[in-house]
Amino acid sequence: MRRVFVANRGEIAVRIVRSCRELGLETVVGFSEADRGGLAVRMADRGVCIGPGSPAQSYLNVGAVVQAAIGTGCDAIHPGYGFLSENPALAAAARENGLRFVGPPAEVIELAGDKLRSREVAAEAGLPVVPGGEVSALADALRFAEEAGYPVLLKAAAGGGGRGIKLARDREELERLFGVALAEAGAAFGDERLYVERFIRSARHVEVQVAADENGGVLHFGERDCSVQRRYQKIVEEAPAPGLEAGTRAALHGAAVAFAREIGYRNLGTVEFVVDAESGEFFFMEMNCRIQVEHPVTELVTGRDLVADQLRIAAGERLGLSQEEVEFRGHAIECRLTAEDPAHSFRPTPGRISRFSVPGIEGLRVDTHCEEGTLVPPYYDSLLAKLVSHAGDREGAIERMREALEGLVVEGVPTNRELLMHVLAHPDFTGAAVDTTWLEEEVLAA
């Protein structure tokens, strides 16, 4: 592998370019017209325009991405996260054109992306799955809900990233939401299949980072807690997950590795679980076939460069270490700074950043593409930066993050900074007593 095409934008594109540079790899960043002149483009060895600002005509255009990679002499494509990162068509097209795809094979992406089939694989591998199943008609969903009890979740079989999920608290809500879920699944994913599952009332979202090489080696890099969410979108993440019993933690790690082996996984991925905060039970949820937005917390507690691991595995290298050699140090917390206005229903706030300043604090990492003058376009995710603190313990990581948020200055566009500060100072968060409904029901609804 000599030259990598970065098929993404924003902070993850910057992140990939930096890791490639450290490995001695050249980079070409594909950018849309809206991102021309962005930080990642300026950092790369070369940039090439792949289309207009609309994602469908640029970052989501498989043909444009592959042709740009071939035309610039690249021998690999790194998809980052979002956009085409979990699209089997890109992985297949890369392989057909002699390009290495920095991720798993298309067949694995397709299998993992099908929530119904992946549930079956998980069960075959011995993982506990939330009671539920496919429903083709409202009557099927109503029958399941009456047997399992409300509330229940309706999910798009081809969904992912927190999209395609509807919570029905009673029969009336299920009847109202079923048709909506069906239409949204078809429109968003081109697949109208739905499944229904029992809703875990006091659920924590815990995910395990796994790595698998092309020679069958599989190991984990620990777990992350991502329970601070709004509408299934993560806002604050941390590693390790606080308050887990040692047996539960070990069982989660073992289950993630077992699933990765069963599915024939390659490269880095994340196996996600729901943990019942009351009983301690956990259930398989899904697998994400890409680098995660929250991967920096794992990097800080393990001392590894996970993007570099992705690139080495894609080049055919072995993992090069045993599970016993993976060490965990301290605690890390990540806050997602977004161009959104919490005071107005989290309305996206595109515009030009006139000032961007992050305090220099020991143990603070900032992943961003933003600087003074950066234009925040209206077409894409509103993520501006990820602030990641690391300390010897959770209390120290929280204190460093609070200090970082206090000193953070962003002018020109409204952000969610105040909300993040509120979360970090809340006694429920500092006491590790939050679940996936906490932010919306206890903080935003207050």
C-alpha cells in the first residue's frame, strides 16, 4: 500500500491523513465543492473534487469515489465513518478495481448491516439477543407487543447509526408508528423490512472495539459506554464503561470476539450491546463495520492508533500482539461539539466560524477540522470537533473535560457547548447513573 484515497470529510478525514502520514503513506482527499479548501484537503498530498455539495452527488457517489481513486493512482480507499463506510457497494467496487478497501469485505458488511440476519448469527454464536423478530404486518407487531409487553422498538432491518428506530409505548402509538417506520425504512435504506423487539427500560449502550486480521486473528480493545444520547445519536462517550461488574465486562468482551469470529470479520469494527442497568443482563444489538466517531477514547486508554491498525490490516499485516498484551490505562471521555442550537430543538446552525479556540490542557485531545474562517456547510453532519480528556481515573477525566469546555471559544455559529457542560456537571452523570433515555427524559425535558 502506497497511496490512500480518503473518501470522507471533516475531522475524520483529517484524522486519517495524519495516521497515513505517520505510516509514510501518501494521501488523496476526495472533496465536494462545499469542502474545497478544507483542512483535510490542505493537509493531504493531493485533493480532487468528486462532485457538488449534495452528498448524493459526491460523498455518496460510489462511481465518483472509485474513479477518483483510480485516476489519482491510489491503491486503497479509506471510507472513514458515515457516508459510504458501511456500503457494501463501495467495498465490492474497490475490490473489482484492484483497490484495497480499509474495512471488511462487502459480504461481511452486507451481513452485518442486515439487522435480522446479524441477530441470527449472534444467536448461533451463543450471544444473548433481545427478544423480537421480523414483522411484515401491523398485526404481527401488535401480537408480539401484547406477549412481550410495552414499550417495544420498531427497527429498520437495514438501518444503522441510530436511524430507523421508533419507540412505541402503547398499542395506539404502535398503530400510529408502524406505517411511518415502514415508509422511512424504504425511503432511507431502500428496504422496507422491519423487526420489533422488547424495549429495555433501563438500558445502557455499551460497545466493544474489536480488531481482526486476514489470518484469523481476533482480539478486543475494551469497551465504551455511549449511553448519553438524544434520539439514538450519541453525545458523550467514555472508556472504560463505568460501574460494570468484572464478570459482565469479561462476558461482553468474549461475546464481541465470538461474534466477530462467527461473522468472518476483518479489519476494525464495533459490536454493540444493550446492558440492563438493573439486572446486569446484556443483549447483542448490532455490529458497526467501520471506525467509530468515539474511537479516540479507546485510543487514549490503550495507547493505540486504531486508524493505523486499520491500514496495516488492510495491507495484509497481522495484528502483531496477543490479547494479554493489550493494556488499559486510566479513563477517557469524549464530548461531541456540534453546530446545533439546543434551545431551538437542536436546529443545525451552518455558517462561518469567526473564532475557534481550545485551551491547552494536559490530557486533552481535540480532533477537529475547524479553525478561524471555516465554513460549516448545510449539507452534512453538524459535528465540529471531538474533545477527548484522559486522566488516571474517571473523576480526573471529568474535571479535565469540564475545564476544557469552560475555556472553549467558538464564535460565528451556535453550538451545544452549554449542554455538554450541563451534562458533565450533572450528579447523575458524575455518579455514573445514566441510561439511554436519561438525557431526553431527565435533562432536556426538565
